[in-house]
Amino acid sequence: MSIIAKVKSALAVALLLSFVQPAFADLAGDKAAVDAAKVAGTVGEQADGYLGFVKGSADSATTAAVAAINAARADVYAQTAAKSGVTRDAAGQATGAQLIGKLPAGEYYKPLGGNWTKK
């Protein structure tokens, strides 16, 4: 696949994902725990579309919340990939770019192949 085709696919996924709500609806408690951990600088968004631990680890409740949300995101990325004909990784990266773009100042993100950065 050419670079132009990959970019077009990524843009198509980004457009599709703008209509797909993240799978947080039944994960309200997990989302609240992760949001608090983001504000505290413990958890951040990664360019691959998943949450990660800024400082390597967190308490068991936060770790469980991150795992639940990441599992739900993986399901959404797989569904998006199946519908759009791109890989799950491409779907995750398109979402990651959107999530990082919406991060408020002071929260952390990690670009692909990069280090944690405070926005």
C-alpha cells in the first residue's frame, strides 16, 4: 500500500471514529478513576490509542481501570477495522491522535516511539 493510500485510509478511519463513541458507556467508574489518574499525572494517552502509565505503574484500582478501558478500546478498534478495511493498529492510531489533540494542558501523552510529554 502506498503512503498516499495509507494516509487516505487513516483519514477515513479518523472520520469514521468521529462518529463512533468510545466504549466508556458501561465503564463510568473506570473512566472516573482514569480521569483522576490523568490529572495526577499517573496515566496518559498514547499515540497507539491506548492508555499507559506515565511513571511505570499505579495502584491496583487504577491498573484495573486502565485494563478495562484499554480492552474496550481494543474492541472498538477491531470493529472499526472490520468496517473500514484498515488494521486495528491504524484505527487505534487514528483515535490516539484525536484523543491527544483533545487533552487539556497539564496531562501527559506519548507519541509513537517517543517519551511521555506534558501537554
